[in-house]
Amino acid sequence: MTNPHPPPSSSSSSSTSFLLSSVDSSNPSDHLEDMRFGRFVIPKASIFSRTALSAAFVNLRPIVPGHVLIMPQRIVPLMADLTTEEYTDMWLLVRQVQGMLQRHYNATAFNVAVQDGRAAGQSVPHVHVHILPRTKGDFQRNDDIYEALEEWAPRIDMVKERTSIDVPDDKDRVDRTLDMMAEEAATYRRLLEQSTR
Amino acid sequence: MTNPHPPPSSSSSSSTSFLLSSVDSSNPSDHLEDMRFGRFVIPKASIFSRTALSAAFVNLRPIVPGHVLIMPQRIVPLMADLTTEEYTDMWLLVRQVQGMLQRHYNATAFNVAVQDGRAAGQSVPHVHVHILPRTKGDFQRNDDIYEALEEWAPRIDMVKERTSIDVPDDKDRVDRTLDMMAEEAATYRRLLEQSTR
């Protein structure tokens, strides 16, 4: 797999970061440095974990308390652009952070979501996993959190694009026949076998 | 980690499966067998990939063409209940299936989402990852797909529970100060360091 976007070797040198403190080894954040999230600069003070290939940071506009983001360090728009090592590293960091948030917020549940590409509502063309701690009754309608997620953008001055075509009404969606499902599964099975040969 | 829900050794013996064909080695689906998805039985014809620990299956009520589910074979409600091996295996299967769907549907994007627990909208207490191929303009408003996802349940006769409390209006959500963000990140950093010590 080619790497069209090598990681920036000096991410903070020309940044708009507000935090330019000198390194202080007594401060646990000082092994961190400012990082790029697409065209944005994430100041190191907002970053709370960094692995070999990924990072976790807090949100300018969290939808719920504890709403954080996990990203690969390399700036690529889609998960398919990640190497398997980057992909696995990112999901293992999601797991670790989710455990920490569960304990800290006594969360009973989480929404874990990736808008993988612009047509899926991605606001910044840099892979990122949303982690949203949930507790019973935190949203009036459960799907309101998705509407909030859709409106989420790193800054309030960013306008989200809207796309077009009708969504079928829920009452018009009916269970499919098992034959239809079997046929679809057979197609996927064949395609997967071809791709892994 | 304990395993309160060992995998069923004979998942189809007392199932409501409609497919009880004998094994035919010429049929590539015949190395598969019916599997449990919570209290449901997924007939083997609906399953299109099975790894050591996970499985991929088509949907009775897809929201978009190619909307499929990935689950661990073991019946556990939350991702935190999975072993690291099960978790990693599941996400690697998500990656492989996503690549196949991307090629098959010429998808330009994907929503990849986990409702991890009941308070997050989970309809079946068995971990599952939704993979939803997207193309530009497939939904009138992009977040309609989330509403459809929220309404998704394995069967149309399942009633989804609603939760309560207000979601803040988007205009009332403002960018936070960097001090607030730095403080939150420092808390998480400390908690992570404690948990990995």
C-alpha cells in the first residue's frame, strides 16, 4: 500500500497552536506535541493519548460529556487508506479509551461511529472514530444523538453539506424473504473468496 | 476475562432455522452453519463470511443496499466483554468486508457504527457492527441514515425503546475554551496512565 500522506515530521512548527510551552519532564503531557487533524492543529494539551500510530483527543464541541475522537496520526481520508497496522492500532486505542471513559462516567453504553468519507457525513477528511458515552435517558429520543453527531464539526463556523434523495419511510420497509437474503449472501461470499485468493 | 457465555456448541439443533439442508461440499456455504445472534438464529445462507471468532451476515431489513452486520461468534452484549482477540478479529473482518462492498457497490463512503449497549440504541444484546455503504445523494439529509439506523431492528415486529431528556439545540452548543479542553485531556491522561500501570 502506498503512502501518499507521510506523517508530518514537525507538526507544530508552522501551526496555529496557542500552546508553545517548553518541555517540562514533570508534566505528563510533554511527551506529546501538537498534531494535525486534517487541516486543523490539535494542541498537545487536547491530546490525552498517543500510541505509535494513533492519538486520542478531546473535542471542541462535544455532543455528550466524554465525547472524544481517535485518529490515526497519518492524514488520510478513509479507513481503507490505512495500513492494517494503523487500522488495528487505532481500534485498540478506541478499546482502551472506551474502558477509561466507562469507568470515569459510569457509562452504561457507547455509540462508536466512523463517518468514513464525505458521503457518509465526514466533516474532516482525516479518519476519526467518535466515542460517545451514553447513559439511560441522556437523550430524549435515542436517535437525537445521531442528529447531533451529524451536526458535529470541529468548529462552529463549519457548514455541513446536505445531500439529496428520499429515505424510505420506516413503515414502507418490510422484512425481506430468506431467498433474497441467501442470494445476497452468496454474492458476497463469492466476492470475498475472489478477493482473498 | 471470564466467559459467561460460551459459544453454543450446536447452534442449529433447536433453532427455528428454515434451512436444514445436508452438507454438500460443492456448495461454498456448506462449511458454514446456522449461528446465534442474540436470541435469533441466523441461517447459514445469510452468513457470508466466518472467521475463527467472528461472522458476517446479511440483513433482514437493510437500510441501504449492502447494509451488513459483523458480529463476534460469542454472544456478549458489549464490546468490553470481548477478549482482545475477539475484538481484533471482528474489526479485521469489518475491514475485509468493507473493501468487498466498496468494490461491489462503488461506494464512495461508509457509515460504520456500533450501538454498544441498550442506552446507545442497541436492539439485540449481542455485539454487532453495522456497515453501511454510502454514495453521494443517497439520503436527502445525511443524518436520515442515522434515524433509519436507530429504527433498525432485526425484525419489524420489534418495538424500540425510547429514552428521555432533552438534547441541546445545536445553536446552543458553542465552542469550548482551550482551558476547558486541556483540563479534560489532563484528566483522561491521568486515568489512562493509572489504568495501564
